[in-house]
Amino acid sequence: MILGGVWGEKHGTLPFIFAGLLGMTGTGLLAGVAFGHLAILVFAVLLGGFSHGVAYAPQASFLSSLFPTLARTTGVSFAYQMGNALVAGTTPFVSTYVVKNWGWAAGGYYVAALLVLGMAAAILGSRRKTA
């Protein structure tokens, strides 16, 4: 996480958020085969953990740059809480349903699809930065 923050400050936040989301997407795509092979499982867990740190560290700086100064605290808080409630809050239930009906790979694909949506949102958000 420290590396993601340092790199984000030095080179801009979006590339590292994008790289982290891409790495986590790779982790989701590995879900179908990871449970059958210990080495792939260990790699997927390491990739997911590292990618999460790279994406999460510069996230606060990126989110705050999306809102004007007078609305920054409210805007970031509202966006973060709504995203957590609507996406992160429902993911365990939806993933459980998907895995139960279609297997581990489908659960990974669902999470990967959410991460791709996150990448698209980050790109769209960066185009309308106010700060």
C-alpha cells in the first residue's frame, strides 16, 4: 500500500488505480483454476493483495480531485459510501448465488466484471476532474 501511495503522488493517481484494478481483475479471472492448483492459488492471493494496495492507496486523492473544494468532503463521502453500499454490500450475496449455480469461475468472472466497471468509472471520472 505504501508503494501505491508513493507512486501515485509521484506519477499521478489514475495509472496506479487502473493498474491495481487490472491486477485484481486478473485475480478474479484466476478463480476458476486457482482452487485446483496450490501455486496458482498462492499467486492469485499475492496478486490480489498487492493490486489492492496499489489501487487503494491513491484512491482518496483521486476521489477528492473529482469534486470542487466546497463540496469535496460531502462528495467523496457520499460517493464512497454509496459505492460500498450498492456494490460491495451486495457482492457477497450475488457472488454466493453465482458460485452456487455456475461454479467458482463464474464468481470470479462476476468480480472481474465489477472491476472492469470500476476501471471505466475511473476513466470517466478523470475526464471531469475539477481540481
